[in-house]
Amino acid sequence: MALNISSPSQSFHDHPFSNPISRSSVLQISSSFQPWNTKVVRTSLKFVSPRTAFTPHAHSPLTTQTPSQESLNPTPDSPKPQSVQNPGRNTSSRNSVWVNPNSPRASRLRQLSTEGRYSSLVKLSESLNVCNSTEEDVSKVASILGENPLEQDVVIVLNNMENPENTILALRHFQNKTSLKRETILYNVTLKVLKKSRKWDRAEWLLGEMIQRGVKPDNVTFSTIISCARLCSLPSKAIEWFEKMPECGCLPDDITFSAMIDAYGRAGNVELALSLYDKARKERWRLDLVTFSTLIRVYGSSGNFDGALNVYEEMKALGVKPNVVIYNTILDAMGRAGRPWQVKTIYKEMNDHGILPNWNTYAALLRGYCRARYPDDALSVYREMKEKGMELTVILYNTLLAMCADIGCVDEAVQIFEEMEKSETCQPDSWSFSSLVTIFSCSGQVVEAERALNKMLAAGFEPNIFILTSIIQCYGKAKRTDDVVRTFNWLLKLGITPDDRFCGCLLNVMTQTPKEELSKLVSCVEKAKPDLGSAVKQLVDEESEAGLLKQMTRELLGNISQEVKKAYCNCLIDLCVNLDLMEKGCELLDLGLELDIYNTIHSKSATQWSLHVRSLSLGAALTALHVWINDLSKSLENGEELPPLLGIHTGHGKHKYSETGLATVFVSHLKELQAPFHEAPDKVGWFLTTKDAAKSWLELRKTDELATA
């Protein structure tokens, strides 16, 4: 069901939450108001040029209504404007007459017209805005309307004011001078001025006074105070006054409910906000752009990115044109959803509709592309911001640097860091240096990593555990074991407690360390995490009891966080492969399968059996291949029929910091085994073979093993 939602132009002029009361709406606030001079108000003057007047169309004579004699010379009983003098000249009682716009009479009639009257009241509002904020000065200026000003005149004057303090003083003056029939309206327009000025404390105080004095608020009153709370980023206050409406005899209408979608969303009451939105869709409420923006943000913050996109599409389907705030909100949501393709589509749509991007737009694009690891797009946005003279925040710089660290864009990262140093608005912080050290460390640039670390120390920052983890990884790749130990001791002196990730880094370094230096790192691991140290000692001990390593590792994995369990298993198996301890490696792989750490490496169907090793380290992948081949042999021995196709999935990608990927290693390893698996030309990252080829190879392999036994 479609919502009844106004276009942006309507929203800005008609919606009580986003717009001041227009002149026409003020005159229509109450049907009980009578014009200050009914006959003058009905007068509609048309001033035409003499040339036009002398050549009227034969069938369409140019005429204009003039005020009657009574309206120009009112009786003592008729209401008399206080700021305008009556002309001393009687006019004809004819209904129409052409008036020369250049004559003195035309000027006089203009003053008596609706437009002239309204203009004089607006000028009075302007005078009240600029006078001193004292009761005496405001009363002096306001007294031009006389001792008993018309209520509708007062409404127009207050409605066009902008100075919040003077508006309240003017309200006090008119309350003392005017016989009020609808005092609520005077409070409403005063509250509107306070809302526009974002004076929440004064607005809430005035509403409290209004209720205390027995002046009954209406829906406009509550709409205004709720709108003021929204503008002042006080959603809890909006909710508080919304819940007080029944106490004051007011029932919320659809416009108030629509505003509360935004208020509940901003206050974090997502369930109630979405419930109201569902009601809005069924009952076709009119929603403003601010509410749509909040809904998209609410869906996005709750992780329901499809819901955010649906709100955006529904809004467009109803003919509501998104503004830059809407575009920024949906771009941010799609960026956090990891959907860079939708970010691109929405941004193109924004440009096609002529909406100019602002700083927040570029920030949302940058975050989205960096999160998705789209370096070309992220760097393009970064360069465009620089060309337009936009300054990035430290957070945005760090987001860019973190992306570069993750995908190995070394040169780009160095350039960004240097430009950050030259920036006048933000300088690198510890996270900036951490990314730079990580970039050099992962690429094996030891000298550059040490230089960045020293620069960080000179800037007054102490290294955190992330930086020390990166530098240890760098020393490990360079086979500088003594520097690894030195850095580890530095970490302990700084009072930093090694966490699971840091210990995982030590394990990874051990997989790259020569066998004769392993004892140095075993000592570090024991200090960092005793149960891990015990398992590692059991692993490197060639004479250890069978099954003991598996038992100790099971206990270790039960005491670490889920996110590092696979990394620990991978490193321990890698260490077994490096030390040529294949049996222990198979034990650990079996443990990983039992604990569902490696729960997706095998798949079987009627047509294909596959081994998936793309998420494993090199040692773990080779161990998994070894076990899988043995399992295939056992299947043949047991008389089990192989499927038509067998495959190994290594994936085709590789980390930019790595010289090789799994696929490259498997090519040479499968050749060494003389295995009949070949790279599939139409399935990148797959090695395939047929049932017959695999069967022949496995039988030959079994014969060779028996011959060498």
C-alpha cells in the first residue's frame, strides 16, 4: 500500500515540522478569526499600465474592485486599523474602476489592501527583532498597534519574528493589551520562533507555563514542541511530550505519529519506530525527508541493510525526491553492508539527478570503498576530495591507511601518510603509525618499518600491541630471531599483556624460523601463554608420547577465542610440516575436523568429491591433501565407487604481500606426486580429474608403496 507522502516542495511549505507558518496559513489558523476590515480584505486591486488600460480587449474589459465608501471611512463601530490612516476622500460605489498606478490614490489603495497591511505588520516584526531585549523597549515598539490590537494582527507579528527573547517579551505585551479568544495560537507561533532558533529550554519552559495557566494546547502545540526536540537532537524529550498528549486532551494525528518515527528511531527504540512505520505504510501517512533518513539509518544500524534499501526505493516510488542527506544516509548504509556495487549505483543516480555531493557524501564513499577493499575507487574519491580542497579527518586518513595495509598498497600508503603530515588540520596518531608499520612489516621492508617506528616514538607515541605484533612479524620474515625476542621483552617492559592475536603472531613467526633457533621462541611463547608453550614443547619433542599433543591442543583451543582457533591450528600444523612431523600434523588436522574448526573442507555429491583448502595455510592444505588421498585409497579398498569427477579447490587469489598462492604450490606438489589432477580451464582455482584417472593413479601408488615397504 502506497504512502501519502508529499513532494519535497510541499514538504517544505506545508509540513508543520519543517516550516514556519506561512502568511496564508496564519490567516487560516482559526475559522473564528474575522478580518480586520472585511470589506478592505475583500478588495482586490489590479494596477495596470496606462497603455494596457486604454486598449482593453473588447470582450474582456480590465476592471478592478475598489473599496467601498464605508470601508474607506469606517464608522466608529467598525474595526479600525491602528497603523494606517483612512483616506479623507470618498470613492464611488461602483464595483470596478481603472486606477492609474502612478496616481496618489493608487498609493493610498495599496496601503489599504491586504498586501499593504501584511507588509506593515512584517515591518513591525522586523523592528521588534532588532530592538533591545527589555520589556520597556519591546512594549514601546509594539505599542504602534494600539491599546487593543486585533488578535490576527498579533499572530502575524509574532509569526514573523526571529529574535526568541524579544518574541517572548512581545507575547507578554500583547497578552496584556489584547482581548484573547484563542490564546493557544499566540503560544503556538511563539513556540515556532523558539523552535526555529533551537531554544529548547525556553520552548519547554513556555509550554509548561501555558499548561500551568490553563491555556489548552492543541495538536499544533505538540507538533511544534516535538519538532523543536528533534531539531535540538533531544529525541527523549520528543517522546516525553508525545506521551503527555493524552493528559492534555490531545490525540496524536498522522503527522505527529510520523514525527515520532524519527524520534523513536533516534532514541534507539528501533522496534517502536519500525512498528509506527508499518502503520504509516498501511494508513498512508505523509512522511518528511528527515523521517525517511532516520528510517534508513535505523535499518542500517540494526544490520537490516535490505530494509534500508527498501525504504529508499519506496520513497522514490512515491515520488519523493531524495536530498543530499538521504543520499548520504543510504550510501553509508550500503557501505557498511559491504555492497560497493550499490554504493556506485546510488552515487551515479545522485549525480544524474543533479544533487551535488558534500563532505559527508565523500566520507561515506571513502568508508564504503575502503571497507570493501576497492583501492582504485577509494583512492579516486580521496584524490577528488583533495582537488576540491576538502580536509580529511584523522579517522578517514586511518581508514585509507588500514585499507592499504590490508591489501599491500605500499606506495599509495606512503603518499597518503606524507600528505597527512602536511595537513594543517590533522596529524598522524598512533593508529596512523600502526598502519604504516604494518604496511612495511607485511611487505618485508625491515628498515622502513624500523624508521616508521622510530618516527612514531619521536612524535611522542608509545607502541601498542598492534604495532609490536607487526614489527615482530616483520623480524620473523627476515629471519631475525634475536630481534623478535628483543621486541617481545620490550612489550613485557611496557606492561602490555600478550593477547591471543599476539601469541598467534609468535606461532606464525615460529613457522618461518630455522629449527636451530626455535628454542629461543619457545621460551617467549611459554612466558606469553603457558598452555600454548606446553603444546609447542610437546610438538617439537620428537620423543613425546603419542596422542598427548592432541590432548594438550584440545585443552588449549578450549581456552582461546573462536576467531583465532583456525589460525592457531594452521600454525601448529605448519610447524609440524616444517619439522617433517606429518603424523602429528595429521593428528592436529583430525582435531580441527572434530571441533568443526575445519568444517567446510570436504564435500561429496553423486557426481563429484572435492577437497576445499582455500581457507587453510600452506602446511595445513598439504596435510589435508595427504589425508584426503589416503581416504580415497581406503574407499577403493573398501569397494566404494568413486564419483565421475574429483576436484581440489585452492582458490586463485593471493595476498598481495605473498609471492605465491596455494594454486602455484599445488601445481608443483601434484606434479611431484604424479597425481592426475590438472587445472580446470573453465573453473579458476580448481584442479580436476576423472574417476578412471584417479583410480589408476591410486592403484599404482598402492603398488609402489607395497614395493618399497
